[in-house]
Amino acid sequence: MSDEEMKKELELLRAENAALKKTSAKGLSLKVSEKGGLSIYGLGRFPVTLYKEQWKKLLDMSDDIRAFMQANDAQLKTKE
């Protein structure tokens, strides 16, 4: 491998490393599953995978979920 090729490879690896660090800083990542569902990684041990319609229903309920969480705050546990 020539010096020029090594420099190009090093630049690519640095860019890839920076992209990976940016993703891991959030701690969450998205992926389309083999069956066409949307998976979110980083919430727990296993990904949360739902189909598009399910995600839309869940996201439409976000205000209700927040209100429920606030109303039941004393009973809900926090995982750190």
C-alpha cells in the first residue's frame, strides 16, 4: 500500500470513527428490520421494534403518555 493510499484509508477511518462516536453519544440508533419494522436500539438490552402504523399510533399518543407519566410519577421507577 502506498503512502497516498494509506492517507486516504486513514481519512476514511477517521470519518467513520467520528460518525460512530456521534451516534453513540446519543446512545440511540435506528434501523429497518428484516421484516420491515423500525427498530430503535439503545433503550434497553433488546431493540424496540414496531411497524410503521404502530409507531404512528404511539407517536400520536405522545401527549397522553407524558400526561399519564406525570400523573403516575410516584409509582413509576427510573432506570439509570
